[in-house]
Amino acid sequence: MPQFFYNKRLIVLLVSIIILVALIGFSLNDRSKLSWPEQFLKDTIGWFQSVFHQPAEYAAGFFENISDIKNTFEENKLLKARLDEYVELNARVMELEKENERLRGILDKKESLRDYKLIQANVIARNPDQWHELIFINKGEQHGVKKNMAVITSEGMVGKIKQVSQFTSTVQLLSAVDRTNRISAVVKGNKDIFGLIEGYDEKKGALLFKRIPFDVDINLAEKQTVITSGLGGVFPSGLVIGEITEIVPDEHGLTQMAYVKPSAKFFDIDHIMIVERVSTTPEEDLVEQSKGGV
């Protein structure tokens, strides 16, 4: 009995193989029309493909869009960082160009003031309540700074040393409201015109050049530059202060007063130079002037 079933299974297997080979041969024939089982199978597979393909395509597109959005976000973040770097770099370049221009001016000024000793310094602080009056610098007594030394920029005079500590100093600007803040000044020309810089007009943004003799005629059509005279015994001579823009009688009518537009900017100061006076007395300045010195 077992042998019979074994032979029966073998016969079924052989018959199945023969049928499969026949079907394969049949399907490989070049036929113009498919059989109905083949049509049913293809149509069934096609229907399932059409049903599942569209959602699968949508799902793939959805995840692809998420990936694209993520990549776009990363690219946008990178571009913003690069843009911030560009803005920062551009600001840095402008700052360096401005500083380079100022330093070039300082070098030119050093050549014109080679008879004086100069101490370079940087502004380290300004008090908002005294913005028009005081600045604080990073040089002090240990660097050779002394009270009442003149302070200039590449454009002209800005003030004087008011207080000195060991490593820092306080500079009083020419625009400070202080009755004792006076400078002996002169207008160079065919005939020198002497006077005193006393005070500052905030509305006009001009220094007040007072005590000009009433009979002196100042021609505003020509550039009238006011410089330090060196006769006050405090500042050296020849430091540029500004240019005369207007002449008016003083309050008593006995002398004249001139409005002087400062050559230097009082509100945008980063680098300054402290001028150490070579001659220490007015008599020495007068001797130098009689010899043709400045």
C-alpha cells in the first residue's frame, strides 16, 4: 500500500511537470490573442497596480517634497548665514577704510608737525551726559601725558588734556561750555588778526572767536583759517582750529566776534594725538616767530 501511494505521487509529479512545460511552451508561442486565464491574470494584476500605484506615487511625492523642503530650509539657513557674514564683512571693510583714511591723515599731520612731539591715543569712553564736553583716552602720565597739552586729530584741534591719571586721561573738547576754556588764536594773512576762542554755539555748530579789534576788516570771500597763536603759553602755534564763517559785533560794540566752523569733528572721534609743546614760554615762541619759525 505505501508503495502504491509513493508511485501515485510520482505519477502526479511527472504529469504536473509535463503540463507546466506544455503551458510554458504554449505561452512562448507567438500568438495574436491571449488565452482567457492569461487575460484574467494580467487584468487582475493591472487593476491592483492601478489601485496601489497612485497612493504609492502620492506617498513617494509627499516624502520627496518633505526632503526638498528640508533641503531648501538648510540652503536658506546657509544663505542667511552667508548674507550675515557678507553684511558683517562689508561693515568691517567700511570701518577699516575709514580707519585707514584717518590714519593716513594722522601720518600726514605727523609730517607737518614733526617739530612737535606727538603721543598717539584712542578714545575709550564718552559720557552721554557730557558728549559735547569730555572724552576719555587710553594714555596717561606713564605715557608722558600732562595737563593742558593740546589734543588734535588729522583734521585739526579738538581740545586739551583736562585731567591725567597714570594710564588714562580726560580730554576737554573745544565745544565744552567752560569760561576757562580759552585758546589764543590768530588768523594768518597780510596782517595777522589775534583773538581768543571762547565758547561754542551749539545751534550754529561754531566756535566763538572773540576780542577781534573793531577796526580790523576780515574778508570772508577768502578762506580765513584760524590757528593757535602759541602766545598763551599753553598750546603750540600753528594748530588748525577752523574757518571763519561770519563776523558780528560783540555785545558791547567795542570789538568784533567771529563764528568759526571747526576743522575737526567733535562728535565722531576715535583716534587722537596729544601734542607736546617744544617751547614752554611765550618768549621762546616770539623768538621762534622772529626767526621765521611757526
